[in-house]
Amino acid sequence: MYAPNDNSAPRGLREWWMSPPRSGMRLIINPWEYRHLRAAARIHIAGGIILGCLALVTLTFGGADAKTYLWTTVFLAPAMVNLAFAFWLLSVGRSQVAGT
């Protein structure tokens, strides 16, 4: 693959980052995540579920004060972002399979 005289390896960070062919909003996806869209989506879904469970536990056992609601929001906001990003990764993967 990368023989001693092979010049096909990416030279530098910019070429490594741009190595997969993609365009538009897909450029903001990390190259590893772009090459493994479904695995990255599963990781984000698992993280979102864990953060959602932490928010539920905090809300259940925290009491009825503002500090409890603040910590619940601290856990719940990244959970929603993780789940939304995972849905987007899956939709990008579906559009690649369809060829559009």
C-alpha cells in the first residue's frame, strides 16, 4: 500500500483531512467518522442515551431546586446534540448508499 517509493500517501494535515471525497456540510465530519459513519453514529447514540440516563437520575434524585434543574440541563443538552448528530450521520450514510 505505502511502499518506500510510493507517493500516494497524504502529505501533511490538510491532505489527510481532505482525503475522503466529500462536499458541502460533509466536510465538517471528522475523516474517521466519515469513513465509518454507522459506527460513529452508534457511538453518538450510546453517548446520548448515557447522558439522557444521567439527566433522568439527576432529575429523579436531585430534589426540587434550581441546582438540580441546572445539572439536568447540563446532561440533557449534550444528549440531544449527540442524538441529533447521530441522526444526521445516519442520513448522510443513507444518501451515500442511494447514490445522491
